[in-house]
Amino acid sequence: MSVVVTKKVDGSVPKSRWIASLSNGETIFEDHKDGLDPAWERLARYVEQEGVSITKLRAQFESGRRIDLPAGQEGYIQKKKAWFTGSSGGVMLCVGYASKGKCLIHEASNDGDSFSAIQPDPGPPWTIYKKEIRDEMAR
Amino acid sequence: MASTIRWFGGAGSPEIAPAASGGFNTLGFFGSSFGFSIRVGEYQTTTFRTNANGTSNGSQLPNVRYANTSGAFVGAALVAEELLEIENNLATLNIRLNTDNAIKTQNSRFRAFDRVNINNNPSGVFIAAAELRKDNASVRGSGDQFWQQIYGSGSVLALEDQTTANATQHDWYVAVTASPVSIGEKTEIGFYFETEFL
């Protein structure tokens, strides 16, 4: 069964989003499609199905700011962080890359708050590794 | 993706409204009943939903009072129960995340702070918390066996990763107990929750 991913901006693509470039030349956009798994999980299945790697990941925000991660990393990470204090709350878009068991994560909100930290690599489904590492893990 | 975090006073209890609502937006710990103080060094015997200055009773909530490192008095019980035997619906707080797409969660955290900076300790009160995970009366729970004191970034309660299946609603159940360390009304206490998802 083919995996549904979004290759051009349409109504399912949020204004603040991650964008992944793949080694086959395709560009995949985060989407929100009812009834489907999160876009990052579908992207993980898609790169497996196609036998390709993410070569670059970036985040774009509605405000116009963007975060560009360096190309050709061992793995890329994406997640959202939701928080609430009772008086305020929000959601941060987090993107990062993994190398040798660690990852550098950038957390950012649309209004400009941002925070970066080195953390342990969380692994799948949060991290999507490049093909060579996935093949090694499968052996 | 739209997401909403809401706090309820125990499962099935009314929502503790967002602070900006001006309504019953506060979790209040009291002595023997609403408005009664807790003696220094003792723990709350009642918990209420109340307004910001604690003067209006917005309904009684489940009370889980510290008994020992692994036990609590639930409601008006005179005999302590193990934390692992307290059912979710008796938790002080039910924290609920709703998202418009089904997700898994990880790295969920609950902390107490001074309502100014989430890294600061709450002021004038000892706060301990434990996650409850017992949704079947006949099966022993799988949550926290021991209370954990929580204070700012120094001690944060880690909650269960919910990664088994994608869902649009995730619930966490937390028992919270409070003990003043000095005389006087304590208002520099807030709670903070965070979670991660794809």
C-alpha cells in the first residue's frame, strides 16, 4: 500500500510546518489529514518504502522566520511540544538532527521564542535515520 | 495542528478553568473544609476548585493526602492506601491533551513553580506528586510507587510516555499533596505541564 505524503503546498499544509528534502529529489511538506497518522510517521514509512534518505530538513513559520538544519546528517528529528501553566500555554515546533547518539534540537514558536539544546537521540519514531543507518539497524 | 491542554479536578470533575477566565481557575488545598487552613507541617485534608484568591467554592475535588512515602489517605479515609492502589478517578488532577489528529506522546512532565518562572521553586509550600495509572479496580496500578517532591526545575515529575497507539485524546492522572512550611496564605504556587508529540 502506498504511503500518503504531501509533495506540494495545499490546504492540508499548515502555515508553520516542517519541509523535508529527500535523496530522490522530492520535497515533502508537513500536512494534517483527517484519519491519517501524523505526517512525520508517514514520512518515515515513505522513505522506507522508497529506499531514500532525508537530505535536509527545515522549519518554516507563519511569521516568516525559518530554521534550516545542516544537510546530510545521520538522522533528522521533528516533534511538537505543547505546554500549559493554567495562565498561558502554547505549542512549539521542534526540529533537529542526530549524530552518534545525541541530537541538537531547536524548539521555536511562531511568535519568535526559541530554545536549542543537545539531548539524547530519541530514536524512532521521532528520529528518521538515513538509509544506510536504517539498513544497518535492520541487520 | 491544533492542540488543547485542559486540567480537570480528577476524572469526571469540573474543569479548572484557564486563569484568564476569571472563574474557578485555581486548585485550592485546605484543612478540614473549604476556607480552613492547613497547619504548618501537616497536609491538606480537602481540595477544591476555587477562584484566584481562594475565596469562592467552585466544588470539592478528590483529595489525596500524603500518608507515607508510598501511601495516601484518599478522601476522608482513615486508613492509607498504597499509591499503586488508587484509581485514576480519585486523582487530584486529570490533565488532558486533545489534538485534531491522532498522535503519540513522550517526555510528559509535571512541575510546581512560583507562578513567575517555571524553573523557580514554589514558595512556602512543600508539594509532592505521583502519577496514578490504575483504570481497573481489580488490577494493581502501574503508576508511581512513591511520592516525589516537586520544585521548579530541580525536581520534575516524569509522566508516562503514551506511545502504544495514536489517539486524539491523552489523559494523565496526578495525585498532588501540599504542606505549608510557614504560617499564612500561600499563593506563589503554580503547576506546569508539557508533553511532546509528532
